[in-house]
Amino acid sequence: MGLFDAIGIAGSGLTVHRKWLDALSDNIANADDVTATSDGAFRERYVVAQEMAGGGVQVAGVVLGDADGRVVQDPSNPLADADGYVRQADVDLTSQMTQLILAQRGYQANAAVVDRAKESYQAALQIGRTS
């Protein structure tokens, strides 16, 4: 594996982790969204990654969660139906925060690989130079 291969593979990892972080932040931001019971709830986003043929990873797509959500009683909500119920997103904040930590650490690890490869490339350029 060449030096540029390492940068390319780690760069693809950065992209996937960034998109995963984007999806998680969207899920967390919309965890408390409510709609009328006649409408669908916010659908959680799941990023699907796949291996690329030449090495690295890429986002294969985004899978959406269930639009059924949870039906909760909130008679004071202006969106409540005649029985006082609204539909809320079924987002588990504990799971989302755990995944957020994993995605953040994966992003940081890939960024460190890019930095180390860049430093190695710069050191290789200095070989043979005289002061």
C-alpha cells in the first residue's frame, strides 16, 4: 500500500463518518418532534456503508426508520387529536448518543491517519535535501 492509498482510504472513512455524524445529529435534533396522529412521525436516519473495490468505504445509502413512531398523550398540544394524542418520533437518545461517540472517535481516528500520512510524505520529501 502506498502513502497516497492510505490517505485515500482514510479520506473515504472521514466522509462516511461525517455523514454518519450528520444523520445522528439530525436524529437527535428531531427526537422530540411531534405530529398529528394522522401523519407520520420523524423517521430516524441510518447510514449504510459499504467497502469499495480499491479499498476504503463509501456510503451505500440511507435507510429510514419507522414512521409509526410512538403515540403519546398530550392534550395541550395544538396537534393533538380529539382524544388528546400526538405522534412522536421513536428515537432512542441513549442509542443515538452512544453512536455519536463511536462516529466521532472513528472520524478522529481517520483524521489522525491522514495527518500521519501527510507528515510521512513531507518527511520523505525532505530526504536528500541539504541544509
